[in-house]
Amino acid sequence: MYVYNKYWDSFNALLLFPALKTEEPDFIAFEGDENYQCAIGRLNILKAEKLNDKLGEEIIKWFL
């Protein structure tokens, strides 16, 4: 994830997995380089047994 941050000139990297329950990620800094952070997120992609059409908005809120 550190390499992705460096390559894309980004400060946060997120591994995102589908899950039964959404768990907001907790970004942590890389040891030795506090400028870059990573996290693992778990996201319930369903809402009332259909694909949640607000997934993108929910993910973006994690970065704000």
C-alpha cells in the first residue's frame, strides 16, 4: 500500500472488502513515514437485499 501511495502521489491507501456489516477504516501511518497512511475497510454493499447505490458517497466520507 505504501508503494501505491508513492506511485499515485496519494497520502491514504485503502483495501476495501465486502462484508455483512460496514466497519469504517482506521487509517494508520506507515512506520518511518508519517506522511502516508493505510487502512482496511469493510463495507456492506447491500441495502434491503439490493445493491446500495450510495456506496461511493459512503467511501468518500471516510477520506474527509
